[in-house]
Amino acid sequence: MLTKLSQLLEKGRFVSPVPAVVVHPTTDIILQSCIQAHKHHIITPILVGPKHKIEKAATDANLDISGFMLVDAEHSHDAVEIAAKMVREQQADFIIKGSVHTDELMGVLVDKTQNLRTERRMSHVWLMESPTYHKLLTLTDCALNVVPDLLTKKDILQNAIDFAHALDIEQPKVAILAAVEEVKPQMQSTIDAAALCKMADRGQITGALLDGPLAFDNAISQQSADIKHIHSPVTGDVDILLVPDLEAGNMLGKQLIYLGEAKAAGIVMGSKVPIVLTSRSDDELDRLYSIALGAYVAQKRKQA
């Protein structure tokens, strides 16, 4: 079981480098991340995009990409479609976002004709390493589903549970977040949280221990839960935080990173292969962690 993100980079973590298709990698920081991941024996990069732009970015930054497969694509949209085709043909085991907008990338990948969808909606998981929490923490969904309804939250949650299983957490503890820990009819997030817990009781959600609604403080802190007389098997020891909507999750995640000095890695689940989504503001190490996380989950799926 992983306890630190740096363990993703340890020698021997990967049986062999995982083939990864990188969509439109036309900036030096993306190319540098791919080179570093290759040096760590994590991935074999396949670069897809405008050949002249990729080569210019590498030359300008004095980066050697001569050993990587380079597939020319005129536009970013073409690059995404080629990447999807390579995954379908099993030339690559996961996808890495380069200099292409998330909306454009996901707009192509969720299209039924690409045959990358599963029975669930795709969703984003953010794996956090906080210096003030005793284990890795998964935050979802902070990037894709803006205002998820109950059934979408069910998919988001099951994706996160499957993700936790890939990290060898047999029964992850899930806190379904709201502003309060009581069910209040005027607060939809609390109603959804209660419904999700009952769905788990009935076997509609499997593989985890759920509780909610829970406020952030009593989800993370057992002391806070005790003060509020909340008796729960997940408080103070959660593995997964399910946020009520994208805005709440995005702000919480970035607060943990920028004010709480957390390290982070993020991928998309619910697709037939992991998809690495990085932000333009991510530093080189966070990008490397995200690539390694995508490769790790892809490897686990092939071994299953």
C-alpha cells in the first residue's frame, strides 16, 4: 500500500515501462515530465501532435526526444482522436494530457464512437499527500462533473473506490462531505449523502465503508467528531472525500496544495484506461507523480 507519492517513483514499482500516449505535448514542461518518467522506467512515451511544434519545443529547451515515437497530427483535435485510436488498438495503456484544453480532450474521449467509455460516467480523482494527515487522501470529483446529481455521485464514488482498490486499500473509508453533518431538506448535499449511504447498505455501491453527510472537520479529525458526538467508523481515518460539486472540490484541493503544502497527483477514472489530467500551474514533480499514478493504475488493471 502506498503511504507517500514518492513511492510511485521507487525502483521496481513497475514491471516494465508502461506505454503512454501523450496528446499534443508542445511545451517544454510536458516534454520534460515525459523524459523524467521515462528515466524512472515508468513509461514509454508516444508523442502525438504537430511534429514541428513538438520538435521546436524540445530543441528550444535542449531536450532529447529522439528515442521517443513521434506521431504527426495537424491539430490538437486530431491528436486526441489518434490517441484514442492507439488505446483501442492496445498500442498504449493510458493517456496523458499535453497542451490541449481539458474540454477538448474529454469532449473527444467521452464520445461513444471512441469506445473508451464504461457503464459509468468518467470522473477525476486527486490523490493528496498532506503533511498534516496520517495517510494519502483521495479527493473527488474536482475537475469534470460540475454539479453532479445523485446517480452521477454514485458513479463518481464507485470510480474512487475502484481507484482505492488499485492502491491496495481493501475497504476504503469514505466521507461524503457537506457543510453540516445532519440531513437537512434545504441542503441537497446532505440528502444525497444520506441516499448514497443507504445505496451502499443495499449493495448499489460496493467495496467501501461510507458515512455522510459529514463536515470536513469531523471527517478528518476524530477529536472534532468526538466533540460533536458523532460516532462513525470513518471519522478521523478517511481514505476518500466525496465533495458535493466541482467548485467545492476544486477549491478544497487547491487550498490543500497552496496553503497546506500538500503534494498531489490526479487521473480520470471511469474510462477503459486511466487519463492523466494536469493543470498548467502544476510543477514538474506533481506532473511526474500524476504520470506515475496513471501508469501504476494501468499496470494494476493489466495484472488483474
